Amino acid sequence: VCHVRCRVGVVRVGCVMELPAVSLKTIVLVHWVLTTWACMYNWLPSAYAWSNFTVLAMGIWAMAQKDSIDAVSTFLIGLLFSILSDVLICALYYTPAEKLTQDRPERDLFRFSAGMVILSLILKPLSCFFLYHMYRERGGDYNISLDFSTGNRDRDRSAYQSIDRQEDSSTYQSIDQQNAPTKQVNKMAPSLY
């Protein structure tokens, strides 16, 4: 709700701020470019490239499965994990790499690479915000559950028939009973068995 001040007083005007339309393709493309540029200089461990490109593969899965809640939630959780991972990698590897390149010609390349890591790290929370909005649009809950033991217990299963339930034996005949000849035929024809 927006407030507008006029001579009479404060008037409440109903205005809703909408999120800008950011597509999943844009999020994946921006983070792919930034990750590629961050890996231009070899100061990052291979864990940085593996974690970020794996998360981007999850983003491609979310693009391919346009209605899947699981694909978007997996991409969102992976992106949140990569934020933590990127912070740790920057904290552990930036200072030693900066000292190594201080008086070398690769200093500018290192700074560019480090700048792309930092820019990607700054944009990831914003991307997570847009991904959470997409998750909600696809029908996801407010809470993202990491409870692996109960998986799909909240889904409605009333339309499905349980395979554990024993059916009435008069409704279905067993295969042996369907193919068995009648007693009258058995009396007429001798059995070979």
C-alpha cells in the first residue's frame, strides 16, 4: 500500500509493486557468463567451477521442466548453497592469490576474475529472490522442506487405488481358474499329467 500526502491529509492508495519479469534463461545466462569469466584466471580451486556449473545444470533442468516445482526448488537450494561455497572460497583463496600476482603482469587478469566472482556473489541473492517467486508461481509452498524421509506425504492420493489392499476374491479370478477346464470336460478327456 502506498501513501500519498495531500493538503487534506494522508490518503491511502492501493498500489502493488510487481516484480520485474526476469526469465529463468536470463538468470542462468548471467551466472554462466560470470562463472566463465571468473574462471579465466587460475586462482580458484576446481570446486568453484564444479559447484557453479552443477548449479547451472540444475537451472537448465528447471528451464526444460517448465511446470516442475522440484526443478526450481533444486535450482534455488543449489544457488543458496553456492552462495555459501563462494563466500568460503573467496575468503580462503583471495589473499594468497593476490599476494602471488601483486608484482606480476597477470595482476589485471586476476582482478578481473576476482571482480566477476564478487559480482556473481552479489547477484546470487537477487537471483534467489526471483527463483523463489518462480517457485511460488509454479505452485510451491512457502516453506521449502528438506525432510527426505516423508517425501510426498502432503499430496492428495485419494484418486489412486492402493495395491496393498486385498480385493474380493469373487471379483477377480486367478489365472489358473480362468484357464482351467470345467469338470465336465475333465471327465470326458483323460489328463496327461
